[in-house]
Amino acid sequence: MTQKSSRPISVVTGGAGFLGSHLTDRLLSAGHDVIVIDNFITGSPQNLEHLAENIHFKFIRHDVTEYIFVPGHVDYVWHFASPASPIDYLELPIPTLKVGSLGTHNALGLAREKQATFLLASTSETYGDPLIHPQTEDYWGNVNPVGPRGVYDEAKRFAEAMTMAYHTFHGMNTKIVRIFNTYGPRMRLRDGRVVPAFISQALTNQPLTIFGDGSQTRSFCYVSDLIEGIYRLMMSQYHYPVNIGNPREMTIQEFGKEILKLIPTSSTLEFKPLPVDDPKVRQPDITRARTILDWEPQVDFEEGIARTIDYFKSKI
Ligand code: NAD
Ligand code: UDP
């Protein structure tokens, strides 16, 4: 990759993960040169192997909680590095806190040094177990800092505060996206999130493990829609948090029944204890994204889930 290219240069931390690898593909197709930085703690080289011969792509294996060095000019820093599935961050509480705090500080430092525009991948988990519904960006959230999910939620809340401070005090051009549950190809079969869990269970005739009574809700966004919203946010001039997600809400039990309809299987529903602090409802209010970014999800649930099932069939 040439450093004197007239193409924009993007750094993607966490680019070997589910979302980061889709973002990398999107940036390459938009004409960027892309440098991915990842330590593979939850990501995989397989997510990037199709780019091995691409001269506009470069990979640096590095833990971003340590000082980040990137030679040459950089235009955009997309900070996606962080464990993201509840199973991952429960197993990796301290790396999760460190990447949200130290990793965000280093990624902001890189962007400042390069005078680059910075985007933080934040989360709907900043709202915790929300007391308002649907969630607007003005809601401050209901998070238990010392509960099991606190390591992720508080790390992301800290990361948002750090990003705003760099905007306010250093005059940096920063963006914050609050990502709601997203699904699609390249999720890990066993990352524990409900979409890969139910699809892989149905494909292997195992019971679908519904946590609690399955009345808790989530709203699932297909990955290409999410990436488009995030790309538009980076290119906008808006500095406050923006929700990106699909407002179509369903209970987890409804989601399980949909999977049983779509996949020929002998699986049934099996009820397991609800994890501590599991949010009871979640649905994005996307008025801000609609207004500022002229963005709207395009892929409906039936189409997105069919594509995702096809992907998992090829992986089982
Ligand atoms: P993922 O686990 O697939 O990807 C995260 C990537 O970050 C992995 O490749 C991992 O190896 C890398 N990473 C973690 N710590 C690192 C470190 N210290 N140094 C270098 N690399 C490191 O998860 P994902 O679903 O792609 O999530 C990506 C981002 O989006 C995360 O910041 C997550 O919090 C956010 N997010 C995702 C969702 C979702 O539904 N997928 C929802 C809300 C927020
Ligand atoms: N869930 C479930 N069975 C599973 C995995 C998850 O019932 O095997 C539930 C989980 O308790 C939560 C919802 O599905 O209420 C979404 O979980 P996920 O881990 O995908 O993400 P979260 O939105 O909780 O971060």
C-alpha cells in the first residue's frame, strides 16, 4: 500500500471482527486504503483472508491498549476493537475494560497526532436495562456498574466521555455511533449471541436455549444497513451520539419461533435462567439518524435472516 496515495487512508481497530471486517470491505469499495489493527482476541484472520492480495489493504497485529504506531498520513480512525458478545466480555472482563478505556485513549491519540477524523463504535448497552422505550440518544441510561455487564457498559460509557472530551478540549472531529443488535455473515457460530446461537442450534437439531421466559425484546439490524449508517455518520459533521439499528422489535421467544419456521429441524424451545441484568427491552429510536444522515434500514428481517442462515449452513 502506498502512503502517498490520493486515496483516503482509514485505520480500523478491531477490523478482524464481525463488524470491523464488513466495514473494511465497505471502505475498500469506497476507494479507501485500509489499515486494520487487531490482536485476534475475539476476531479471526478468516474474516480478512479474502483481502490478502489487495494492495490497498494492510494488517497490523497489535493490542490497542498499548501505544499505537502507524506510519504516514491517516484520514480516518474507526475504533471498533472490543469484545462485544456477552459471553466474550464475561470471560474477558479486564481486557474489555482496558480496550474501552486505554484502547480508546490510544486510538484518539493516534487520530489527534494524524489530525484524522475519529469514530467510536459505542453501543445500545450504554442505556443498560432501559427505563424509557424506545431509546433516544438523550436518555442517560440505567446501568449497574458492578454487575457482570458493567465491564462492557461502563467501558463504553467512559469511551464516549473520552471521545467527547477530545472533541471539546482538542477540537477534534469525532463521531459516536450507538450500535444496536446487529447480525449477519461472519458472526462466530459460538459467540453466544442469540442469532448465531439459535441458528446453529436449529441446524444441528439441538434445543433453542431461551433465557428467562423469552419475553425480553431486541431489535435486529442487518449488517450492511448498519455499516451504511456508520459510513454516513463518519462523513457527517455531527458530534453527538447517533443510534444506528433497525426499530423492528420482537421478543426472544418470537425470534426463536421464527427460526424454527425457517429451518427444517427437530429442535424445540428450552428455557434457561435469565442472565443477571439482561435488558428487558431494547429498540432504537432512529429519528436522529433519519434526520441527520438520511439513513433508514433497507434489509428486512426475512431477507437478512435468510442470508445469515445460508452463511451458517456453510460453516456447520
Ligand atoms: P467482534 O468480537 O467480532 O470484533 C471485535 C474485534 O476487536 C475482534 O477482532 C477482536 O480481536 C478485536 N479486539 C478486541 N480487543 C482488542 C485489542 N485490545 N486490541 C486489538 N484488537 C482488539 O465484535 P463485533 O460484533 O464486530 O463488534 C465490534 C464493535 O462494535 C465493538 O466495539 C462492539 O462493542 C461494537 N458493537 C457491536 C454490536 C453488535 O451487535 N455486533 C452492538 C453494539 C456495539
Ligand atoms: N439469549 C437467549 N438465548 C441464547 C442467547 C441469548 O435467550 O442462547 C437472549 C439474551 O438473554 C438476551 C437476548 O437473547 O435477552 C439477546 O442476547 P445477545 O447475547 O444476542 O445480545 P444482548 O442484546 O443481550 O447484548
